[in-house]
Amino acid sequence: PTPSDPNLLAIARGVLGRPSAILVAESLHPGPWPSEQVEVFERLSTAFLAVETRLRSDQRAISALASSPMPIALRRQKDRALIDGNSAFLAMLGESAIGPLIGTFPQHVLYSSVVQIPQAFRDSGEWMFEELESQPTDNSSEAPTLLVFKGPGGKPILGKMVCTEIPATPDESFILVHIEDITECTQNERELEFLVDHDQLTGLLLRRGFRERISEMHQASGPGALVIIDMDKFKYINDSLGHEVGNALLQETAKRMRDHVRPGDAVARDGGDEFAVALQGPIDAVKAQKIVQGLVDKICSVAQIGPDQIDPAFSAGVALWE
């Protein structure tokens, strides 16, 4: 209050020495302000400032979420219904607007099994559910969870989801959902892991992976049989028809072996034109020889490699392990 306007009261708000605003009130009664009214007005001014600060903070948070390159969604805690999502979330799903998604539940944007994936993407998306089955169990609410999302055109997307509970408001509680698309990086990791133990040309096991598979067989079913199969005159095929034809013949031979071994048996490429097959036990010499003869008959049939018809021949040997 001032001597000239005793019924006016002005309170500066903001940082000391740098006020951001001045709140002015006028008393309906002439004369100076009672001290208790001044205190009430000061508390009211402080409350206004706190509300405005919270609103500015919320607005900055909303702007940050909306512009984030990571897909983010907001869901109600009680039923997981969708309340909002940023542009990155919409782009991941191949949606143009958030409106049709408001009120939907998580299953609306998720695949729960491989059979739900459109046929065009089913083979390429099957591995994602293998990743889901192998993820470690963690019961904490904010632990990352792997899920398969419905991407643009139904394309499956492997996402790592983290949920953060937002403290309860006067109305209800919410969950902030962060999603990271890990499809490409996980595919690359799986391919690298595969190439460590598998031949790049044929996709068959290499020696290290083959030894591990034999060890697993031995622990699971005891004695088995090891078969070594060598392609006869492969050098002549390579020299006369070219390395591309030779590689194609190796690939065809590998496919035939995979198609005609028993479930549980393992096939490997031992280098060059030599292959190895581990026959899971229990098995004896007579049964092993019968299986090997049948396998050799299958892979010896004529192979059509481009315009060339090749009649491959193989030599095989079998030994039992105990």
C-alpha cells in the first residue's frame, strides 16, 4: 500500500529482484489493508505462482514427449486403455491420427501369437516369438518387456517396452509406455550368432556347433552314430561347370540332407565337399547302415542346377560312439 492509494496492494512475483509479474488487489473498504489480509493475499499469490509453474512444467513435458523420436503412449492404469500417443508411436503402428486409437487396449496393437500375423509376414516374423519365449523373467513393474507390435500394413515389429507409473492425480493414475523398436538390431545379432556355428554357403552346422550338438545328443539319449559323407569327383564338377554350379550343388545337397534326416539328427559341413551327420541314439550298426543307405540314395538323385543336369555320387562311412 502507498500513502496515495492505501486501499491498493501490490505483490511482485518471480525471482527476487527480477519480478515476472505484479499481482494487484484493491480493497472494497477505504483505508490501509489489515495485516492478516495481506498475509492471505501473499499466500494466494504463492499458490497462483505454484500452479502456473506446474502448468509450464507440464507443458514442457508434453512438448518433449510429443517431439521424442521414441514411441511413447499414455494409458490408464486401471484398465490400460490408451489416452494419448506421440507421433513416433503413430509412425511405428502406421497410423495417421491418434483419434481412432483412443480408448483401445494393448491387444489392439499387439500380436499374441504367430498365427495372427498376416501370411505375407508370418515366416519372417516367427523368430520374434522365439525371442519372447527366451526373455528373462523379471517381476518388477518397470522391467523391459519384449512384445510384437502390429506395424504398418500388419508387418510385425519386435519392441522393447518399459512402463513407468505416473503418481496418482486427483482423478486417476496413469502409465507412461516407452517402446523401442529393436527388430533390426535383434535380427543382426541373431544372424551373427548363427554365422558363428553355421556354414555361410549351406547353412549347415560347422565343427564347433556340430560338436556341441553331439554332446547334447549323448547326454540326452546315450550312444549314437557319426556318418561322414564325401561327394565324389566334386573337383571335376567345379572345374568343368564353374564354381557357381559347384556351390549350387553343395547347397542342393545340404537341403536334401536336412529334408531326409530324422528329427533329432544333425547335419554339418566339414569343409569342401565333405558332410557329417550325427544320428541320435539309441542306435545299433545295422540300423545306422540302413539309415545311411537311405540317405545316400536320396542325395544321389539327379540335381537340376540351372541348365545342367548333374548326377552326383557320394561315398559314406559310419562309426558308432558310446
